[in-house]
Amino acid sequence: MKKPLRSLVLSPEDTVAVLLEKGSKGDIVTAGDQPIVLLEDIEFAHKVLIKDSAKNAPVIKYGVEIGYMLAETPKGSWIHGHNMGCDRGKKRREQLK
């Protein structure tokens, strides 16, 4: 049996874990005490969803909301700009115009 991949979760509220090594579809990631099966290949230092999420649900990393889900998404999915929205910095950029 293959050893589970390492990941980083800092808060019990986190909805994502950060992979500490490259993962392949079908690999198991340990996030706290729960095993998560990767649904796709995920690169080192990228986020994997550790809780099923609804559309517009907050994405929480290191205890901080960093964005929101653009669609209903199952745990084990790669989380990035294709399925996560983020308004961070938009207000500041608008102020600078």
C-alpha cells in the first residue's frame, strides 16, 4: 500500500489543504485525521478540497477566507482559479484607478 501524501492544514475551519508533495489521481492525502482521495493530479503546494462544498461556499485556508467556490465541488478536487473566485485586492485596485 502506498504511503499517504503529506498536506498542511492549520485550522479546523479549513476547507482546503495544501499538498506538501505532488499528487496523482487516486492518491490518498491525510488532512487532519481524515483520508481524502485525489480526484485529479495536483501539483506540489496547490490546494485540495477536504470538504464537499456548495456553490458560493467560502474557501478557507490557514483559518482565513481566501475566496469562494464557483460551483458545487466534491472533496478531493484541485482548487485554483478555474473553480474558485476571489475578490481579494479588487477594491484596492479600484481605488488606485
